[in-house]
Amino acid sequence: DRTLIKRNRSSENSGLGTPGTRTSSVLPDLLSQASPATPPRHDKSSSEEYQAAINSSVHSTPSKSFITSNNSPQSTISLSSSSRQNSPKNSICKTRSTSSITNLLHKSASSSSNISSPLTTSSSSSANLPPHAYALQQKQRSFLTFGFGAGGSGPTRRESHINVNVTPTSHEATSDTPEIRKYKKRFNSEILCAALWGVNLLIGTENGLMLLDRSGQGKVYQLISRRRFQQMEVLEGQNILVTISGKKNRVRVYYLSWLKSKILRTDGLSDQVERRNGWINVGDLQGAVHFKIVKYERIKFLVIALKDSIEIYAWAPKPYHKFMAFKNFGDLEHRPLLVDLTIEDQSRLKVIYGSAEGFHAVDLDSAEVYDIYLPKHTHDAIIPHCIVALPNSNGMQLLLCYDNEGVYVNTVGRVSKNIVLQWGEMPTSVAYIGTGQIMGWGNKAIEIRSVESGHLDGVFMHKKAQRLKFLCERNDKVFFSSAKGASSCQIYFMTLNKPGMANW
């Protein structure tokens, strides 16, 4: 029922602190000891091309459209408000099968490539539709796409099956235009975060942890109830799910094998033993704001932002099999809201963090804290969105996104590009995705831009203003959710097809 229309277009200082540091006596010394100007506001905004992309819709004609067939028994998703009726052909099967659950938790790459998705739809060309059907199609669309496939498109396929595959191969049949789909499941609690576990999606809400079966029936399983999950990340190689959760915002690690046993109900243990074996807290940390996991050589670092300090833990393999304290930087002048860890020239580690005043860095070797960017044009508190270490820069060049813009600086605070990335509106979420692009979710549109230049690659316009939140991404798969309205919220799924990138 939802239509995505593609239209062609042509486009183209420093403040020092002295934090205390703590080094673990259990872990080996993982790091060898070794030893900012404000950019001019040269606003090379993309607002003109942003407006041109929107205005071009008035004069151009659609070259391709995607519409879900109403009578297709394989359509298992709702793409517009008109398809929310409980049709037995379109509703997701509620039957539970132990064998199917076993398959959905199978994490090998060979099996995941053969797993079909509940997001299966049919496509047809709007040129072949009768006038009344085309008018209905225009009325029901929720997202308009601009700027994709500027090189033109081939003949529209009469029917295509879209397989969700987190390890795509070159022979997959794909289109040039990114596609947005929506899961039928409605969540009564606010969706706060999500993480991919194999091909399936772990979902953190205000009231618990759930698993969305993306491998077949699209069923949702309740794993943990009555606990708030603010942030999460899966490390399958370590068999863990790292979370910020609970009323006290603790950093808690859950074992994936325990979560799997809760779905299969095979443990047969008492609740007390089950809880004790199922998770472990990282230190005695409370009030965690944000964390980032970064791999350096064979070490996985967990960087945690607290109220006025930053803690760094390192993963200790067996026999410990847990995160252990590595370094601590306390009494920070600026309260950290967002953290990341950069690796300069594969040897020197620096914590980069964002605050309400700007962006700052901590050298792990010298424990020096300094500012790398403080906005001069505003005296209000900023909202840091995203810290991106630019590709092929050896961890030296950064894109720092805050409010409705982004600046290019290096890790010592000097301007690296005389460019200011400018969003068309204030985004609610900003994320760097695996295609080498950066996405911004606004109330009126979703923008996709080049991370290197900030140029606008494409726009999804909302039919109606709505607040969207980025959840997670892998390769060219991006998940985001709507904010909880009067009763519920839903999860959206976008595929940014790599074969079509050259045509944007």
C-alpha cells in the first residue's frame, strides 16, 4: 500500500584538566606509554540542493514506483495506515515452532544467507496502473524519495522478492533506489534501542527486552520484562549483550546463550539460579549515559560516559570472561554525553567525547584533556549527535555532528575541511552507516549525505511530520523507529542497496 517514488535529478582553544587515572593490576599493560583552533563558519550548506531536490518533484515525472499488491498472500507487512486491518492473508502467523526458533537463532553466515524475511513485497510500475489506482497510490504514499538513481533506471520488474540478508553477496537482485518498509508489530512501550543478533533484532524498550524474529514469521518474543533498556550492543564472538539498563542506568552484560535458553525454555532452572547465571554487572557503575565498544588489535575496549567521568574497561578472555577496569578519567570539566575511542596510526588511543559545550579529547597515554571544538556562534547548550572517524584517515580526521550541522576537525582540534555540513532541519537522530554515508532523521524528511563532503545524496520526504529515532545498522541495512504516539510505535527497515550507490 505504501509507495516510494523515485525522481531523477542532477546533483552533484583548549582547556586542560588533570583527571585521576586508574590502571588495572589484573590486565597486562595493553598500551605503551608515549608522549585547537575554532573553524571559520564557512557555511557550505546543502540547503539549496535540499530545496532543489524537493522543488524538482513539482516538475519531474516518476520513473519508478514501488507499491504493495493488495491481493498478494505473501505480503506480511503494513506499509500504510489503510493496511492495518486484520486480514488472514496479510497477518503474521502466530504459531510457535521450536525448530523454527532454533533456525532463527542460528548465527552462521551460510545459513543467514538462505533465511527469508517477513518483509516480502511485490513491485509494479505506476505507468501500468489505471488512473484511479494511480491516484490511490499517490494518496497512500508515506515517503517520497529524491535524488536516487540519477543515472536512470531499467525496466521495472513485475515482481520481486526482497530477502533480508545481513551478509549480502554480489549476485543479489537489487534496485537502485533505497527502500523503506515497516513491521506490522506495534509496541506499546517506547522503543529506546535495538541491536542485530544474527539476522534477528533485539529491541530495548521502556519496559523490557524483546526479540523480533526477522528470519521467518516476524514474531516478537518477550525476553526480559519490567526493566528499562537505554542502549545495547551485541558481541556474538564473546556471547554477550552489553546494555545500559535499569532504573539506576547500570552497565549490565547479558549472556546470549542465556537469552537463547529463555526463548527455547530449555534450562529448567529456578528463577534465582537463572538470573544469577544470566548476567553480570560491569563494575559498580551507576548513572551511565552512553557507551562505545571499540576493537584495537585483539582487545575490545568498553568506553563508558558517566555523570562527570569516563571509565574504560577491556575485555578479559577466559578464565575471566568479563570486562575489567582499565583506566578512569574523573572530575571532567565538561559532562560527557557521547563517547568514542579513536586509534591514531594504529598505535595511539584517544577518547573523543561530546558535551553540552562542545567536543573534547582525552589522551590515554598522558591523561591530558583538551578541547577539539567549541562552537563560537551559539551560547546555548548544544546537542551532540555523532562522532565519526573519517575513513582512510588513520583515526586522525573527525566529523563532529551536533544540532543541525557537522564540522570537520582533526584529533588535535584543527579544522581539516573548510566545510560545515548542514542538515535541512534539526535532526532527532544522526548516524554513520556502513555505506560510507551519514543519515539524519528529521520530522519532515530523512536525509542521506556523503560523510566526506556533506553533499546531499538523497532525501525521503515524510507524508506527515513524525519523530523518528535511529536504532542500529549493519552493512546497508538501517533500522529506525517512530516515537510513541497516542498508543504505540513501530519499527522501520531501510535497505541502501550498494549496487545503486554509483547512480545516486
